[in-house]
Amino acid sequence: MFANGLTYLAIPGPSVMPDRVLRAMHRAAPNIYTGELHEVTRSVIPDLKALAGTQHNVAIYIGNGHAAWEAALSNVIGAGDTVLVLATGRFCVGWGEMAEGLGATVETIDFGNSNAVDLAQVEAVLKADTEGRIKAVLTVLVDTSTGVLNDIKGIRAAMTAAEHDALLMCDCIASLGCDEYYMDDWGVDITVSACQKGLMTPPGLGLVWFNDKANAVREKTPKVSRYWDWRPRIDADEYWKFFDGTAPTHHIYGLREALDMISEEGMENVWARHEGLAQAIWAAIDAWSVEGPMKINVANPDERSRAVTSLSLEEGQADALRAWCEDTMGVTLGIGLGRTPASAFFRLGHMGHVNGHMVLGFLGTIDAGLKALGIPHGKGALDAASQTLADLARARGTACGGKAKAKVDQCCG
């Protein structure tokens, strides 16, 4: 009924694609043998390193996040090796399943769907591994299915306290460019991500960053698929080696534009924007949750992602709400991925190219859906969200200072 017009994706990826990125990709196929494309490709490498907080290496693969998982594992894990999976939702479990498919033995510590990794438990398990069977620890900064945010720096500290030499491998697919991340400072050996979330580029690029320790392990790995081998992809002496074949031409142009947008805003400002928008969303959820069945998945705000939020209602209600929002209002909410019953869960993506009016728009749509469907809920959610944004803007001097204050003084002073 009210869905005609510009639709909106409030899902945790692919995220909203900026017009600037789409325009950058809207071009004829470029020359892949020489010229501008080569220069643009080489220009994204240092910016990708800065984005992940590393001075080491990055390899680009044509593929999604799962491809990045396999690329990372293939270079350092062989048949018979053991990996430790720190599960806080569906996605780290999936990474472990991929390792198992490559012949590795997988040991999993399951922390449930609503809690971050327990650092003491990780330390205890690694201390008990006196023979050094565990070759790598697999974790996620944010699990896309649950919205749980993990303390990656703390995990490295637990590994150090246990005097364990395993590689620390971190999945940042849901959160790079949204939640703070410092690969080198936090002691991460391998980071994986993809381009379709915080990097605001259509799906198609998998990214793997790795340090010297990880590369030394690669040198001792007896068999690595030529395609997944990261060595030819770094500092390639021939352009085709960056991708082991034809380049992802238009994705490179789109990624270049997205990285420019991040640089123009400034990484700390990007993080602050995601932080503020997340707080507004949580304020609305707190208001809705006063009455009725709505519940945020992660109770502790310190353990919540600033990129994705998972919510629950009664069985069937989440599916009904998602259908109403999409069919009636043109807003698509995320499914309850990996949760049981799935029809009781839904997720909100607030990553990448998102701002205050977008967030207030999809929150208003959800509020209307709860009313239309007769789902009990607390009142004042939109007031709470808008007040949060107003307070944060005032604190940063963007509402009552600078240009905004000058305009008020001019009109009313």
C-alpha cells in the first residue's frame, strides 16, 4: 500500500550501496592489461591495510566472505591440524565447518547466542593444550546472526597468558568499517572480510589480511591450492597475479570510491556515526521492550555490535512483522538466521552507508508494523531514538554549534 517508491534494505548485508559507488562501477569494461585499472588496484592496497589497522599484507579474492574463510584456512591449515572455534553464533561455527571440510579437526567452545567469548575459558582450554595441537583459534569480531561483539584484544591476551603459539584468526565480515578494529595492536594474525557490508560495495570481493607470523606458517604448509595461495597476490610483479586471472574490474572501481568515502569522513568519525546510530536503535528497542514480547538478543551493551542488532518476538511474529514492513512500507528487515524458531527472530542491519534519517525511517516502519499487527509493545520508541540522536549531536557540537547555531542566531537571535 505504501511501498511504492524507493525501497530500503535494513538487513545486515548486503548493505545500502551509495550512489557514488554505483556510479563509479557504471562504466564500460576497462583495459585489463595496462593503464588506469592497474593504478587504481594498487591504490586500494594501502587503504585496505589502514582500514584493518595493519602494516602487513592483504590479498583480494573474487568471492564472498565464505571464499575469504577458505582462502585464509587453505594457506595455514592442513589435513590433520586442529583448530579451536570460539562460537558466539552461526558464523564462527560455519568457519569451523569449512576447516573440517579441509581435513582439520575442529574443537568448539560454544558460548551460546547471546554472550561474548569468555576469556577465562579460552585461556584454560589453551593452557590444557600442552602438546600444542591447536594450530589456530577462529573467532569473529561480530557474529552476523546474533549481533554479539567479541573482545579480540582480550582473546589475544588470554592466548598470551596461556603461553600458546596458535594463530589468531578473526572474521570481520559483518563489522569492518563499523566497529572499531586494530589488527596489529590487538595481535591478530589473520583477518578476513568482504566488501558488501561496511565497505559499501556490491558482493563479490573477499579480503584476507595476514602478518609475518601467518606467512611463515604458509611457507611450511605442504599443499595449497594455487588459486587460494596468497603469496602471488601480494606485491604482484604481473597484474593478473593479484587475482590469479581476470581482475574484478568494476568491483575495484566501486571499492576505490567506497574507500574514498571512508577517508573523507575519517575512520574515527565513521565509528562514531555507527556508535550513535546503534545507541538510537537500542533506545527504541528499550522502549518497545517495556511491554510485550520484544527482546534484544544481547543484554550487555558492551557486547553488542554497532553494525547489526538481533531481536526476538513470539513465534511467528517476527516473520509477520518482516512481511508487513516489506509488503506495506517497502522496508526489508533481516531474517532470523541460525535461530530457533526462526520465525521469532529478526535482525537490523545498520552498517556502512547509513545515517540518522535512514535509521529513524526504519524504526518508524517497525513501530507502525507493531501497531498494525497488534503486537504488544511499549510506547515512546521513536521519541527515545530521536532524543538520543539529538543529545549525541548536541554533545558533538553539530546541532547547537557551528553552522547550525549560526543559522539559529540569524533567524531567531
